[in-house]
Amino acid sequence: MRRSSPSGELAIVLHTHMPYVEGFGTWPFGEEWLWEAIAGSYLPLLDLLDAGAPLTLSLTPVLCDQLEAPGVGERFEAFVDEVRRHTHAQDIEGLRAGGHETLARELERSWGEYERALERFRALGGDLLGALGRHAQWTSSATHAVLPLLATDAGVRAQVQTGVDSHRARFGEHWAGGFWLPECAHTPHLEPLLEEAGVRSTCVELTNRHGLGAREHLRPLVGESGVVLVPIDRATIAHVWSDGGYPAHGSYRDYHRHTIHHHNPWANDGSAYDHELALGLAREHASEFVARTIERLRGANESAGGQAPLPGGGLVVCALDTELLGHWWYEGVEWLRAVVEECSTQGVSLVRLDEAAAMRDPAPLNDAEWEPSTWGKDGNLSTWSGPAVADMAFATRATELRTLAAGDQAGPAALRELLALQSSDWAFMVARELAVPYAQERFAGHREALRRALASGTHAGAEQLRNIAPYADPVVLLGP
């Protein structure tokens, strides 16, 4: 039975991103991250999108670069059909020999999901990028750089314009201007540069500015540039993405505890994983999530503290990393599927962000004393510029200035290495102590390759770059 629901809308924004790992390393750190995300997140999500779920999908150009790279399909198929088939068989045999029949049966079940992913991939003719591209409304910067930390407007322009150009080249000119700011990292000086590239809307994190749960997070803003800034709603996101969020429940599959070959037959509470129990819980959590969204929207419809109700009832934006769903939170795609169904049952208007009514009536922006904001730790830039990674931040800025100073010597290879160096992922991994040696190695490698490219001439070194930022144009960085 459809329940009474307040006016307003929910937009679920899926930020789909992967560091450029294709061709750079294998287990435990490297391109296997991409293969696992394809099998566990992207292909299951595609089924939901193809069924018409009104979700907002952002694809970062650097992920598209990898999905488009020569030989990717063949290597993904080999990973599933050979590596994962073999490691499942070994772990199943070992668990049975140790008397853990329930765990062995769970791995037999989970192997079937890899098989189905492989069948789905082959049914697409290996063109996962084309299939996802039909649903990709938003793009991002070329290699996911934290834009407020770049040294120059020219550096920002190169990241943004390369990202926009690559999206249009791959998916057509129908792009409506949606742009995901990497790490939601925003400062007002970016807006004219975004507008120049055709950006019309982007998401920002303003919890530090307004406070958790404030109504200001439920209405878009617009300043002189005309770019609409859409606050994400941390109060809603935290139901999913926080230390105490849904994925932490004891019955869900434990991502961190694994067999010798990194398979996961245990639940968070230490028991053998029960897939049917977990799916039932995901449906319960979906129902609860939508009910909480209704309460959030009701607050936007009420007068409070001298404030009138928000026009149209407010817009709740729940932004999530796509890879959280299916990969990190194994049941996440099924939870999302149930959320779509519960929105219909409970009467919540689930919309794609570009189509939200609130986007047509943004509030005027007062940017006085606006501090740089992100969705990272503490809502600021410290994850990418704090003491643990200050050397990387300063080196990246210095390298950007050196590349600009090189003038015509900074050809395609140098620009593409600069874009690769600027990726937010290397500092993030170091700051969060995730695969630190891999991140440091990648950062040092791109920095050295850029030095060689500048020293050797305008076209030297491009063959080392694989498919990183293939649409980058030095004219964007250096000017005509």
C-alpha cells in the first residue's frame, strides 16, 4: 500500500571511479582492483540501470580510460575464468579438508556470481564502457585531481576540460553539464573555470558550514557563475557510509576477513555467512532508509526557527562511491535495488539529479568566508595536503609550474604524465594507510616520467602511458 509522503525528492548519485591501475601492478595491489570492481559492482549495477532505475551515474574519465584500454576485456575474462576459478577451487578444497563444510558451500555459491558476471560481460561483447555510458549523466576531471590544490588556473582548466572533452567524445554531445568535483573539493574560485568548460551543476559537501542535518543541505545554491552547487546530505549518507552504517551489521559479509586467496565466507559477526539472511536484512535496511528520507523531507516542509518551508519540499542528495556497492559492501547493489522499489511503495519521488525540480529554483549563494570543503576527513583538504602527504602536495604543485614554464616543450606525454601525477588517489592511499608502497611508487614513477618527457622533447615517452588521459590537449594547458 502506498504511504502518504511529503513533497520533495531523493536523488542517489553514484560516483564511479577507479585509480588508473590497469597495467600497473597485480595482486595484492594493482589492476585486480579493476577486475573485482567490474565483477562485483559495475556489472550488477548495470542490470539495475538497464531496468530503468532513476539513478544519477557519474563516470570518471580515468575509469573510462581503463575500460577502453586495449586488451582489458581479455584480461578481465582471464582473471575470472582462470585465476578466480582456480582460487575458489583451492579454498573450497582446503575448507572441506579442515571440516568447514558450511564455509565451503558459501564459496561454491559465491563462485557462481563470478560465472554470471563473466556471462554478462561476454553478452555485452566486452563493451562494458558502452553499456554504462548509456546511463552516464555526469563526468569529472581527467584523473580525479583535487582541484583546489592545483597551482594554477591553467592546471584546473586542463583537468576539467580534458574530462569534459573525453565524456563528449565517448558518449556524445547530449551532456547536460553535470560534473562531479573529485572528493567534492570545492572553493569559489573554481566556479568560473567550471562554467567556462560547460559545467552547469556539481555536488558540494557543506556539513562544516551548516551543521549535520541542517535544512540548508536540502536546497541547491547558485552564484554569479551560474553553476548550481548541490549540497550532499551527510545526515542521509551516514545511514549507509559511516562506521555505524548499514554495512557494519553483523549479518553482512565481512570484507576484511578472508581465506588465503582473498575470498570471504564469513559474516561481520564471525559466523559463517548466510546469503539469504543478509539479503533479507538488506531489504529491511532499504525500507528503513526510505522511511528516514521521508522524515528528512518532512523537516524541509515545516516552518522552523523563523524559516519558511523550502520551495518544493527540498532535495535529499545521497552520494555514494559506486564501488561501495557490491565490492566493499557485498549486499549493497541489492540494497539499492530494494531502495528503488521502496521509494515507489512508500511514495518517495526518486529522481535523476539533472531532472530534480529543486535544480530549477536554487537559492542565491552567499560565498562570504567560504572555506574549501570536501567530503574527506573533517570536511577539509587535509587528507590530500596534511603532514602525511605534504611532500606529495608540494611536489605536485611544483611539477605543474615546471610543466607550464616549459612552454612548447610540454607536449602530449608531459601533459598526460602531469594529469596522472595530480590524481587524488596517491595521496589518499598514503594518508589513509592503504597500499602505501604502491601509491608512493606510482607517484614517483609519474613524476620521473614527466621529468624525462620534458627533457627529451614534445612527443617522447607517450608509449609508457598506456591509455591515461588520451583526450588531453596541450593547447588547453599552455594556450594556443
